[in-house]
Amino acid sequence: MRISKSITCAMTLALGTMNPWLMSDSEACGGFFCNNQPVIQTGEQIIFGVDHDTQTTTAIININYSGMAPDFAWLLPLQVNPTEIKAGPSQAFVVSNQRTQSQFRITEVETKGVCSVDEIAFRSGAEDSATTQASPNSEDPGAVNVLQQSQVGPYDSVVLQGSDPEKVFDWLIENGYRLTDEMKEPVIPYVAKGDVLLALKLSKDQDAGDIQPIELVLKNAEENATEAPEACIPLRLTAIAAQADMDVTAVVLSNSGRAIPVNYNHVEINKAKIDWMRGGSNYRQIVSEAADEGSGNAFTTEYAGAASVFDDALYQEGQYDVQRLRSQTDLGLFLQELQSQGLRFRPELRAIMTRHYPEVVNCRGCPAFQFEGTMIDPNDAVDEIEERIIDPEIRVQKMFDSFKYATRLYTLISPEEMTIDPILDFDSSLPEVSNIHEAKMIQYCGVGGSPGSAGVEIVLTDGTVISFDSNGNRDRTILDSMPSALRVEQLAEGTLIQDNSTNIRDILDEHNVVNGL
């Protein structure tokens, strides 16, 4: 059965990367604002934890920014005032991608015929490749109410509410948030209908390299509430700064079964159109085309199943030894200890090291042992590492462990299609979906030929056969004319909008006749 919910809408954004011993600055800005103008957003990523027992929803939002620290401003419309605002771990998105994104593999290779050599003519592409709550500050219905204000990790944050959007923006500008008139328009509808607005800027002693995900806890404040705030992605706000065909990924954890889009369609992709011999290199294009075939507003499910896929993914008991880090008073040994505990490649570490040990960051490519003999007091740096990396990872791992089910939804969408904010719900009757897709390759030798010289077949797990002719000719002209969506559905309504299976079979038969053995 499907579970209905109500209440909140949290902004989703994407994150950057790292360089040499540490990490490099990110090269793009998320769907917020910087340099006093909207900046193109290249992707959105969010992890939701929806707990109906406690009527709370946790949202970990990944962001991406390039620019000067004073110009950074990030706005998130929310239908409820967050009960907690914390710095989130970047590593959560690394492990969620590793464990739930779609993968296409040729796992078995068979040769047929009288082969003269063992050389394989065709190869799988895989081989290539601290919050303060505040009371409303006025009874004036047009006034700006400061609901809470705090420093959260590298950010100064404030949650505002007011019926007059202009007064809300005036308050933000007066308090050092770099906003312009162009930024106001997409936010006005949210503020005007009573949503609260979370605004963040970098604290005065923080650099753009300090930017990291934000973690919000939202609780249903309705009397006698039995459901958590809904998981919602406000793409209408994102449209002003989004690129064409922008990736949107939501990983949803719950005890309520598989997550589904309520007001978007759902597509099942046509696996016969996947380029299996290149490890699914055309997968992103196929999802984009399938979403367009699903009216432009459609998600595909990349994973749906047990949340145990995240067991020990982010943190294992005993993984970090903070006291051992504090005991390293030699900078070279301190760096080696960071590496041995797996902290070296955390995105947050570069900014921390820049603040405490700039000589390490400035010496690009220098090995850790080069700094041996430099005596330090590591405690201030370790305090930040604990607050910004270790504690968030432990906390989010506990969140992973508290849920039974996980769903990964993915789509590509362009600004002109961002007219509806996707709302996610649950349907426990739907089947699981594996993110691992496998196929078998049969290479025909003929008589005395090399494997594949007499043709190749790709056999999918459902028995579908895709043929290619000899001599490595992989003509995909006919295959690429197939629909990219096998089915287009409206899961919340339980309706099938389009079934392309017959059309796909006819086109695949035509391809196999032209390219068959």
C-alpha cells in the first residue's frame, strides 16, 4: 500500500572535489547564488531519511560552489522550521553513489566455434574504463520573524518567515546575505505561501573551500501527527540557475518500502538499448531520452531494496582513533596518521589543513614524510576534523542503520521542465530493483577464427539477444532508433501510460536480422 504524507520541501544541490595530498577546489556552483548572480547548477543530490514513527524527516543536501567566499549565499525554502541544522558529511554521497547507482556489466564471456586463438575481439567497457531557537519577533503579519539563528559548521544560518517577500529579502541583504533582484523571483512563491526560508552564508573566517553538505532534521508540528514531513525537491527554485539536462538524484531511506514520485511519472529504461560492450556508457543519454518520453517529468528507479546495502559504508566501529590523532605532535606523522585512518581524501579536510597547516596545502604533491621534524599541537585541527568529518559520518551511519529500505531515484531535467516540485511517497507493494545489471557475451569464432570474428551476441538476463556482425562492427543505427523507455507509468495512481515493449521487440528483431550471424 502507498503511504500519504504532508509537509516539507527541502532544497537539493551538488558538491565539489579535492586535489594533490588533499583536494582541489570545486569547479561549479550549485543551485544557489554566488558572485551576485545566479550560477549554473550542474546537478542535485540529496539523501532523505523519512521516519514516520518519530514524524521526522532528515535531509542531507549536497552543494557545489565556485567563487569568492563573501559572495556565497544559499537559500532553501522549507514548509517547517528545522529542529536541527548541522554540517553533513561529503562521504555520505560518495558511498551512496558507490552502492546504489546503476552499473552495467558483462559477467560471462563464452566462445563458440573452432577458435584458433584465445584473443578476445570484443571487451566489456568495464575493462576500459549548535542551533539557537528564537520566538517570532513581531505580531505584525508583514514583519520578518527570525525563527532561529546559529553558526552551523562553516556557515552562518538563519531561518526566517514573513508574508512579505520584499521584507524578507531586505532583512537578508541588511544582514550580509549577497542577494540581487534577479534572485528574488523564484523564491517569492515559496515565501508568499508561508514557507520558512533557510539562508546560509560562509562565516567571516571561512573560505569557499569550507563548503560542505548541510543536514536538516524536520519534524511534523501538526497536532496528533502520525507521519513524517514529505520528501520534496523544489525544482522551481532551481530552474533559474540550472543547466540543460541536469542530473537529479534522491536516495530515500525509510521503513515504509519503496519510494516513488507522486506527481512525476516513472520510467523503466530499455536495457536492449544500453551499450553493454562499453559498460553502459550511453546510460545517462538513455535516461534523459526516457524521461522526455515520460513527458519530461519522470524518474527512473536505480535501486530499491534493503538499506543494509549501507552497512558499514560510512563508518565502522573503531574506524577512527581521535586520541591517536591528538598524540601526533610531528606534522609528518600527523599527516601519515590522517592517511592511515582514511581521512586524507575527505573534501572537508583541505580547508581544515589550509587553516591550520597551510604549508602542507601549498606544497602540492609533497609526500607526508617531507614534513617530519616539524613540531605541532594538533588539537585545534583535530577538534575541527572531529566536528566536520568524524561526528557527521558516525551520525549519518546511525541514520542509515535505523532504516530497513532504501530507494535511489534518478532523472535528468532542463530548466523549462522545472515547473513542478517532485514529491516522493512510498509503496510497499512494489518489487525491489537491483542497481547491478548483468549480461552474457557469446563470441563466435567460425572455423579457425579469433573470438568474435564470426559475430557477437549480448544475452540479457531476461533472454533478450542483441547481435553484432563479424570483424568488430558494432552498428547501432537501428538500436538507437528504439524508444529509450520500456514503460512509462504513474506509480502513485497505479496506471500504465505507455508500453513500448512490442515496438522495441520489432526494432530489435530488425537490428538482429541486419547485424545477425
